[in-house]
Amino acid sequence: MLRIGMLTSGGDCQALNAALRGVAKTLYAQCKDPVEIYGFLDGYRGMIYGNYRKLTPLDFKGILTQGGTMLGTSRTPFKYLDEPTPEGLNKVASMKQTYKELQLDGLVMGGGNGSTKTANRLSEEGLNVIALPKTIDNDTWGTDYTFGFDSAIEIATKCIDDIHTTASSHGRVFVIEIMGHKVGWIPLYAGIAGGADVILIPEIPYDIKKVIETIEHRDGTGSRFSIIVAAEGAISKEDAALSKKKYKKKVASRGHSVAYEIAREIGDRTGREIRVAVPGHTQRGGAPCAADRVFATQVGVEAASGILNGEWGFMVADKDRKIVRVPLDIVAGRLKTVDPESQLVKQAKLLGINFGD
């Protein structure tokens, strides 16, 4: 008998179900012994409190195209992992106990870099763990891509496309806030795909004067509108010079997102009519795109192959368009950011896109 636990942790994204399906279908098809799969509800929380359900092959039918996660998810911040629950439970000990009571041979976890830190902790505690790289932010170390990223780009790009026509009709400047609190992968890709005039990402602090120069240059060449794509974590050069504590205090007191601050500054300095668009959590929702379905399925199959061979302690990854395995202890605690000197950023600048620097 092969007994496997599954959970999805952190923010949801497209193709989580496709990845779980890839694991399950491969195990059911290739394992010579009977297979039992237990799904923990709402992430690590389900493992802590022993909330789970036994899954059957029928649970994995018809979910390839479904967004979200059939198991539910929640955030269990790693920095609070050693703090007891409100009921006084030791989180790590409780997860180990649940694992032991179910007599699991291993655990498959779909999550981003924070969730992977917890997966590595459980691995260090002696549990057999395999991680699947999910997040729309594409910020997980050790993999070129994460599933959910391509789908989020599609949604964000469509938003930019749709804004173009109304911006052009009214001769307005639009600031479109795209998800990316600590990294700028989605706004970078969607901004280029959507024909943005300015892209502001956390990795490149911006000068508002440089942004305005682009708007005024476009005005002077007969373009009546401008599209600014700003990551939700975009930061000005002035704010980047602040201490972390002072910057957090400023953000907390601001009362609105950075897109509105950028819009206000441009409006005050130019007298132009500025509008803000925030697609928000639509970027996480809906059916996964075809690319994500394929990648998530590959990830699931590779995880199942590891299980069948008794190999654990790794995250499945994409490196140079090949599916590989990366040790959990290498991935955990590391963030993959956009390199300001990367080829893609340089190409975007050659195209005439302003990054505010």
C-alpha cells in the first residue's frame, strides 16, 4: 500500500488542480501496489488540525481546466511556524503526528517560496516531502517558471489591452496596477506584451520626473494617451532610500496602493487627467491557460516518478525548458527577483519603454 498526502498552501493560482491531477493519475496508473491519497484541507492548517479527506480517482476527473484548488488553501507564515496555535498546538509536532497517524509514505505540497520553507522544515524533521512550484509571481528560487505565472500574464495583458482603447478615446494617462509585491515578473511580461509605455517594478526604483518625461514626449509626438504599468510593490527612489521600518510606516499611513500615489503625483505635476485600473485578484482566477496546464501536468508526473522511486526532499522545477529536481534546502528561503540588467529589461528599454530610472 502506498499512502500519500497532498496539500496546497499560500495564495491560490491557476493549474493547482492540474498539478495534483498529474501526481494522482501517474500514481494510479504506474504503482503496482494499491494507492491511497489523502487531501489536507486549507493548506498546512489541515495538516495541523487533522482536517483531511480520503480522495479517489473520481476526485481527479474533470479538474484539469479548473482554477483555484479543490483542497482549499490558507497561509501559514513560516516566521510564525514555531509559535503555538490559538488552541496551544505545536504546529510542527501536530503536522508530524497527523503524518504518522495516517501512516503516510510521503507528502506532496503545492506552494510558493514561503510554503516551500515550511516543506523544507518538515523534510528536516524527517518527513518525506516533494514540492510543486506554484505561484503567479514566478518568484520561487531554482525554477525558471512556476505554474500560474503564464495564466496571470494572460489576464494582466488583456486588462492592459482593454484599457488601451478607452485611454486612446479620452486622451488619458492610465496607471494599471499589476500584482507583484516584492518582484516584478508579471508587470514586466504583461507590460511588454500589452504595449505599455512605462513599466515600474520593485527591482528598479523609479523617478517620477522620468515617468512624466515619457508622458510629455508622447504628447509632443502626437500620442494623446499613455499607459503606465506599475507593480503593486513599485517604489520611488526616495522611498527606496528610507529604512525598512520607515518605509513600512509610510506604506501603512498611505491608505491606498502605490498606483494611486503615482497617479496623484503625475496629475499634480502635469495637470493631466489620470485614471487608475486595478485588476487585482482576477489575475489569480479563472481557468489555467494551456501552457500552465501542460507545465503543471509535467510537474505532477515528475513528482509521482520521484514517489515511485522512493526519492524525496526536492522541488520539481523548470530549468532551460527541462523538468528537473532541485533540493528543498537550496530553494527554501530564497527569492527570485528580476535582474535589472537582464536581457529582457534591456530589450524593453531599447524598444522605448521607460522603467522610471
